[in-house]
Amino acid sequence: MTHEVASAYRFGACTLVVASRELRRDDGSVVALAPKLFDALAWLIRHRDRAVGRDELIAAVWGDAGTPDNLLAQVIARLRRLVDGDAPAADSAIRTVPRFGYRWVAEVVELDDAVVSPVPAAAAGEGDRPSWPAVVAARDRRGLAAWVAGLAMLALLVAAGSAWWRDGEAPRAGTDARPLAVLLPVELAVGDDEAWMRLGLMGVIGDRLQAAGQRLVPDEASLALVRATQSRLEAPPDVARVLALSPAVFAIRAQARRVDGRWQVSLATQGDVDDTRSIGEADDAIDAARLAADRFAAKRGLEVAPGGGTAAGTGPGELLVRVEAAALAADGARVRRLVEGAGEAERNAPELRYLLGWAAFEGGDLAGAEARYAALLKDDVLVDQPLLRARVLNGLANVRYARGDLEGTRRASDEALAVLGTQDAGVERARALVGRAAATSRATPDAARDDLALARMQFEAAGDRLGLARAESAAGVLEMAAGRLHEALPLFERAVDRFAAFGDLHDELVTRTHVVHVHLLLLEPGAALAGEARLADLVAQVPPSRARALARLTRAEVLAANGRLGLARRVLAEACTASPEAACPEWPLQHAWLGHVLGVVREDALDAVLAGPAGSEPGRDVGRARVARVRARLAQGDVGAARDVAGGAQAWASRVGTADSRTYADLAEALVRVAEGDEAGASAAFAGASRRATAGRVPFDVLRVAEAEADWHLAREDLDAAMLAAARVADAARVDFDAALLQLRVRHAVGQVDPWSAALVRARSLAGEREVPAGLAAAPEASAVASGEAESPAATPRSRR
């Protein structure tokens, strides 16, 4: 029978909460499950009275019977790691039913709402607790991807979004219960020469409505909603689609046209709210917009702000409105032209000086942006404008972050938060929190998590789902850098869905690259391959950038990990402007390493990259490249040269101080100790590498150490130790070729004929264009241990050493 859907399911030390789709553990930790993980786990638990066939489970989770079995195997493997903890495989809550499927066998208690206690807000975020990338601490290819994302996120959250000061403007006190609205760009019935009014008058109306107490989605998010639902900004908005994508309860449509030589601006509600309409008429379009907004606010029972430019000729002038419109359209060149073409008095307005700094940053002029921001902060004009001062400080933080000045970023962000004090500054406070989190993530990661948790809450409260998606992607980056891969994945997947819905191709590309990286680190190449096609589509659509270059390299790695070597080489050749034999100018180490793996980059080219700046960065890519150089020197019989490389790896790891760097430095040391005949030293080095890799919780690193350690034990004929090393990655052997090859090698050496035969079938199924070594494909002699014929330890001298 099928059980009814409960509010939660209790099993072992875990509780699966249906409403929040999260797994809560008794130790207080919370894991928000990726959609496929939750669906598979919930289906198995609901149907726990019987075995569930693979086809049924695939249909329930993916809705597509053609989904490859290896994707289901990867989901089951990840679920087992989540729910079983350290329990032996034989005691797994998910039992494999041979040649059929799976069955849930752990005892389950169904809970209702009354006994499912809520998680405190600080802990209930999605993916345990949100976080921000440790930019300096993670400079390998995956760390460099994190750095790209961090830079992009900060630029978008702190700089691009802060060019117009109505975004996140706090509504009047006591208005939190009022429904959130999305104000749409103004629809015009005039020529192209008045096109600035679409966004300019939108800003004027938004200012007045927020001043009266109306809660509005920030302008950037509103514009993103419109662009996500129609191909042309000039077309009438598809309000139903905008509301479906937005958290807003209703939309406000605005139209402007000339009537008998005067401007007429009309506003009207649309959506789940009482119908409200207003019209403002004036000789000047800006005055008409303000008047329409005030009348609209009065009809909705809001408190119309006194003064503020309702009378003709008062309030912000046309220049400022035009410049704001250009900034909202992300047209920095037009901002500069408008401001520089104005008179000196107008140019000295603090709002315009700030926007000139923003335009300089957008144009890549970091020195010019910093000079403008610093000069503005020295003046007294911002004393009575805390929100604008906070924006300037956030802009300065962004410049410093782009320069790698994390301490300067922290100081500017701290000052912005101090200036804002306790006032509800909406997304501006969120941007300051994001800036501080970016600056402090390496030194105080827990504090960075807290800052980003608050920022995400404020983006969500403001109705800025695009900002929330960027913050979630950034949170995933830090979880990934910390080895919390299962926590990172749902954050990335939610962000990807939102970016796709908004049509934000660049951020979708960056975040999908992270998703693929996580699957590779989890030894799930099939899952990574499932996302490669969309990555290829995005690469074709996004303009040239460092993010696109990294995505291309990632495509090549995914293809190589799945045995599609020919296509991987072609993609690598297209990845950068350089030839395959030379280093990629954007990502030299990653390009050289992939070329080395695929056999298209010379050994001296990899040596040259490691000798340069890229070779001094932290991370697993530098580490495994150094290990590869040790292996090459040993293969040439030059133990002294290998010792020099390993010594350099130790010095490098001590300098950069990251866990993955130390793992690979220990591995390099172990290989040299083996060659030197120092058995005790090799044992200690292998133990250190294994301990660090296991503590880091990244299966990719665990496999790299297990491969080398198993080879050493096999050479020493310590078969039990070799089997133990291989057992650490036995689950991955179902889906990962290298892990399968390791199992095959050990089974062959031990002489376990039936397990060897099964391992050979598995390795060949995963090989693609890769070769299974001929020696491993030949049947081993059945050992006495494997056949159960041994009468004493003395009869099997190879089983112990």
C-alpha cells in the first residue's frame, strides 16, 4: 500500500520535513535537499511496504522513462551518504533489490504538524546556513570559478543594483503588512526621442509611492521581470506572467501620452487587489507622473508625502531623472555623456557625482571610480543623506573587492552598515552585508554566513528574487569551498532555476558551471554530463568573458570524465584563443592541466605554467598538477628531481594553508618516500593525505589518495590494506570510471574471480573511449583466500605483510 503524505517522517537520527523539503538531524544541522534527492527519498519512504522498481522511481523523480540508470544510481548513492552516516553499507536504510530496484527498510515514524517544530530563522535557510566564497583561499579551478562568481555577485549586488537610490528605499513605518506591488516601466505613446521616460518616469512614480508607504519590488528586479517575460521593453507588459514570476500581489501599470499639448500620466492596478486608477496632467511629464502617483496613493489610503515636488518645477529635475533612467538601463556611457554635458552646478549634485563613479566602475575604470567615491565621501553634502552615503560606501567596497583588497572591502562595508544604523534600508543593507561577507569569509566564515543569511532575508522581504538568486549562488560557492557539497548543490540548483526564469544568461552560466563542478567533485560524472548540453547552449549565447572561458574548460573536463575524449579535445581547442599546446590566457593552469590529461599539452608547457603565478595559487588543481610532475620525474627514474618537486609542493602548501593543498602535498611526499624506500615515511605521508582528504569530505580527493595508496599496498603485497583503501570509494565505482578501475585492479590482484568479473563489466561500461588495461582484462588466478580454501594464514602469504 501507499502511505498518506505526512508532515514529516522520522527515522534514525533524522527527520524528513515535507513542507520545507529538508533533512533535519538530531545534532541540529539542517540540509535542504535538492529536488531530485527529496523526490526520490520521499517516494521510497511513502512506498516503504514494497520494493520500488528502477523504472518507477525514474518516472517519479524525472518524469522521463528515458533517463539513464546511472543518474538514479548517483541519486541513491548521495541519499545513502546523507541518511546512513557512518553506518556500514550492509545496514543502509535503502536496500538494493537485485535486477529490480530499491526498498526503504529503516523504521519510520510519521509526524504531523503539531510535533514538527520550526527551525529558527537563523538556521532554517536553504542548505543549512548561507555563505560567501573564500576568494583568496580557493584559487584552484573550482576556487577560481568561485572567485569569478564572487566578483560577479558583488558587482551585481553592490554596484549595478545601487545606481538608483529608490531601490530598497525603506517604506514608512507601519507598512510591513501592506501588499507588495511591482511597478512596471511606463508605456509610451510617443516617439523614440522620449524613450528615456519608460524608466525615468517609472523611477519618479516609485519614489512618490514608496514615500507614501507602498511596498514595491526594487526597480532592477522589476525590470528583470519584464525582460524575462517579453522580448522588447517597448511592448505592452504581460502582467500575468510578471506576477507569476514575482512575489508581488499586484502590478501597477503606468502610461504616458500627450493630450492637447500637455502630458497625461495614468496609473492602474492589475492583479489580486482592488481596482485603483489615477491620472495626473501637467505641462511637464515628470510633474504629471508625480501628481498621478500622489492621487494613486491617496485612493489606496496611503499617506501622501508632503511637498516633494508635486508642484511644477520642484523636486528632482529632468537631468537627474534621465541619468537615473540610463543607470537603470546599465548604460554607463550615456550616464557620462548626460552628466558631463550639464552645467557645473548640476554636475556637483551628489547624486550625479555618485552615478559618475558608478559609470566609471561599469566601464572598468577602477581608479576613476575610487577617486570619485572618495572625494564624495570627504564632502559634507552626505551628512544628512545616510542612504546615499551608504551607497557610495558600497560602491567603494566593490572597487576594493575588484582589486583584491579584502580589508578595504570590509572597512567600507562596515562603515555603510554603521551609517544605515537601525533603519530599514532594504536591499542597500543587504548589499553591505554581502560586501562584508565577501571580505571576511576566509578569516571568519561563520560570521560571513550570518551576514549573508541576513542579506538573503532582506532580498526576499524586498521581493527581489533576482538578488536572492545571486545571494543563494554565492552561498553555494562558500559551501562548496568548505567541502559541504551536498549543502551547496540545492543552493546552486535553486539559483539556476531563478536565473533561467529571469533570462539572466551570464549568472546562469556561472552557476551551472558550479553545479557541474560539484557533481565532478562528488564523483558523479553522469550527472555532470546531464548538465553539459545546457552549458554548451549558454556558452554559445553569452559574450566572451572569463566566465565563458571557464565554462568551456569545464565542458572539456566533463566530457573527459565521461570518456568522450575526442570531443573533449575539440572543445578544449576552442576554449581559449591560444592553441591547444599553449596556456590559456584566462585560465592557464586549468587549460594546461586538461591538455596534459588529454595528451595535447607538452610536459614542459605544464612545467612552465606551474613555475608562473598560477602555480603559486591554492587549490587542488595546482596540487594534482604537482603530483603529476612527481610521477613524471619518478617514471624517468630521477628520484632527486621528484624530491625537489615534492619539497616545493610542501613549501607551497605551507604558504597557502588550505586543506586541499596540504592533501596533495602529502600525496606528493608519499610517492617520493615510496621511491626512496622509506616505508615508514611513506606510511605516515599516506596517512596524512588520507586523513585530510576524508576530513575535507570531497570524494574526488579521497579517490586520488586511495588510488596511489592502493598501488603502494599492492606493490608491497599487502592485499588487505589495498582492499581497505579501495573500499573508501567503492560506492563511486558504480558511476565513476577511475573508481571502477581501482576496484578492478584490487580484485584482480587479490584473485577474486567473480568480483573481478563484475568489476570488469562495470569498468568497461563506464570507459567510453578509455582503455581498460589489458593485464586487468585477463582473468586472474583464483586465490586460496578468494576460494575459501586456506587452512591457515601461512597458506596465504600474500594476504598480510
